[in-house]
Amino acid sequence: MHMNLVLRRGAVLLAASALLVACGSDSDTDSAATPETTVETVVETTVETSTAMVAPEPGTADCEPSAFAAGEFDDPAVLFCDGTWAFAGQNQTDWRMVFQATHGNWVAYQPHGETQTGMAQPCYDEETLRTDGAPDELIGQVPLCG
């Protein structure tokens, strides 16, 4: 009886193998009879862009270089700007100044002294800048006195 069971299982496995080989055939007649299914996925993405000018928040000023062109500089370069504080200068020169936003406009922030080493330039007192609310990133970029 045990031998009969083994033979039956072997026959089933042999029949299944033959069926799989027949299904996997590359002949032209088999491919004509087998329908192909194509799955196509469509992904739709919408990107909205706007060229409208966004007004600065109340108490802040525009950080674009053009916001500094009407005042101190002909060809401004903005080195730092967060809308309330800015460090800008004349492009291709060492002329740089700190600005603070007042009623939506940039006003020059008065330096606290002049550097005594190297080329003379305005410098700023770190403690006074912090007391006045200047951000760390600005303080790290300006020439400090002392």
C-alpha cells in the first residue's frame, strides 16, 4: 500500500511538471492562443505656480536686492536677510551695512565703532546687537568691535 501511494504521488508530480512545461512553451501557436494583459497606471500631478508678488509681513521688509537699490547701493548684494534684519552691501566691494526693518522699509542700523585692524570699516557690538534683537546668523556675519 505504501508503494502505491508513492507511485500515485510521483504520477501527480510528473503530470503537473508536464503541464507547466507545456504552458511555458515559446511556440508561436501557444502565444497566439494566450491573451496578453497590459496594466497601465496613470499618475496625474498638478503643480501650481504663482508669479504674484507677496507683500512682506507687517513690520518686515522685502529681502530682494532691489529693496536696497533705492537707498545706499547702485548694485546691491544681500548677504543676510530675514525680513527684520539684513546685512547688505555694494556688489563687488567691501561696502557693507546692517539694516533693520522699520514700517516695511530698510533703515541703516548705526555701527558701534570702527575696526582697528586691517582695513577700517564699521563694526558692531555683539551685546548691543543681541539686546536689539539681531539674530545669531546676522551676528555671525558682521564685523564685531573689539
